[in-house]
Amino acid sequence: MKAMVLHAPRQPLRLEERPDPVAGVGEIVVRVEACAVCRTDLHVIDGDLMEPKLPLIPGHEIVGIVESCGDGVDLKPGRRVGIPWLGHTCGCCGYCASGRENLCDNPGFTGYTRDGGFASHVVADADFAFPLDGFDDPAAAAPLMCAGLIGWRSLKMAGEGRRIGIYGFGAAAHIIAQVCVHQGREVYAFTRAGDEPAQALARSLGAVWTGGSQDSPPVLLDAAIIFAPVGELVPLALRAVAKGGRVVCGGIHMSDIPQFPYAILWGERQILSVANLTRADAVEFLDLAPRAGVTTTTTVYPLERANEALADLRAGRFQGAAVLVP
Ligand SMILES: [Zn+2]
Ligand SMILES: [Zn+2]
């Protein structure tokens, strides 16, 4: 198999040939068809997330075909599956026992503590792979596996309000905006000041208002979701939400949040973070996405050009999501 491998933080990934993987008990070997590139991959590569497995094959938005199965696996070879960030949980800690496996005390994360999908093949725990019957375009489906799933969990945390602000209009936002519209909500999209292409994408997906992150929306919002890893957005979003409103931080890493006056939190406004996903989130969202007519905007790169895709993500040089194809 071939893979793009991280050997040390802040180093470019290296293309390597590796022995073909073998499925252990409860595992599957998947031939990767597509793997989307997530901002979390940048945080892993940049060393913002500590102690990754090294050397590491990043990538946790994987779509592929089951090639072989270890003992005790129900999936059959030939089935298309998706493999997300949550790669394993202990199944017995207090969080796992209470339906909150996203907070598991002893988890495994694809493309962080386990090898991921910037490769021709990947080994996954079969219990954490999701059949993607009916998803016929692997590159289009790949961004659903994190941008979609974490976005969905973020939207659930935002509550049932009608007016939803989204800060940072990248891969997750462009998917969740479509879900909001499907649910009859209004989307207010905040981008970097003057990022006209992102604002145009937001409007094309049904946003009722677009503006820069410093701008005030024309009405107070019921909730705001922050997908950009920028702590300065938290007080801005607090000022944009109405009493009782929630500000949901959807990223795994964020720069420091500046000091702000208590008055903008007062009124039972809440700040929440979203950590990882549960398998129940995945089952819900993978059922909902086709019914909501979710489409993805992608830029496809050959696997060997993973470093270029990461650099383009860092620089904001494409709309929607980058996807690697072996
Ligand atoms: Zn991700
Ligand atoms: Zn656990």
C-alpha cells in the first residue's frame, strides 16, 4: 500500500510504500476511494494536538470499499463504508456507559492515534465503520465523515432556534447550512472580511445574510456555531445572539478567547464546545444528509499532492472541502 506519512510535527508528509495491511479480530481492511482533508489534520500536523502516533498516516474522513475482514466482523467485502474521526472507544468508562462515547476516557482517533486515510488502504475497527449504501460518489461523500458529522453534532448542540449564525464558511459550514435550510431555519453566514467567494457559496446554499465576522447581523440570532479556530469570534458571536442564545464552538482547537464583559454572557447565553462524535450522531446524519439533499463542494487532489491540499486549506484557496484520491 502507499501512504502519505507524517514523521514529525511541522514536517511535510512523505509518500511511502508500506506492506499491505491485514485485518485483525474485529477489524476491516478498506481500500480507500477518497479521504477529505479536515482542519483537524492541520492541527495534528502543526503540533496543536499533542502526542499523535508517529509516524502517522493522517486523514479521518474516509470513504472506501471493504477489501477483507477479520474474525467477528459482520460487514462483507465489497461494501462501501465511511470511517470517521472516532475510531475506537473503550466501551466501559462512565461516558461510554452513559451514551456519551464522544467523551470516552480511552478513545482511539483515526488519523491521530491510529493510522488514517491519506493512503491507498486503511485498517479500521469494524464497529466504527458505517455502511454508505446509496452514496455513489466517494469524493462527494468523504466530507460528510467529519465536516458533516461534527457539523451535525454542533447544530444539535445549538438547539432548536430558527436563526442560526455560522462563523467560518468552510467544509462543515457549507454542509450544515444545507441542513439548516432543509429544517426551515435561517442561516446567517460570517466569513473573513471581504471573502466574497465564501459569501457567494453561502448565499448559493440558501444563507439569508452574509457578512464579515466583525459585522452585526440584521437581527439577533438564536444560536451561533463557530467553525473557524479563532477565539476572537467567541465574544463577537456572544454579541450576535439573543438572550438565551447559545454559542457553539465546533472545532477541536481554537486560539485563546479574549477577555470580554460579563454583560454579553448575561441573559442566560451559553458557550459550549463540541467534542468528537458518537456513532449515534453518524447514523442520524448519514440518514438525514440524502433526505436533506446535501451536496458537497469539493476540490479533488491526487493522494501524492496531500501537502498541496493542506497548504491550500491553510491559505483558504478553495471553497468547501479538499478531497484526496489515491
Ligand atoms: Zn475532522
Ligand atoms: Zn469509554
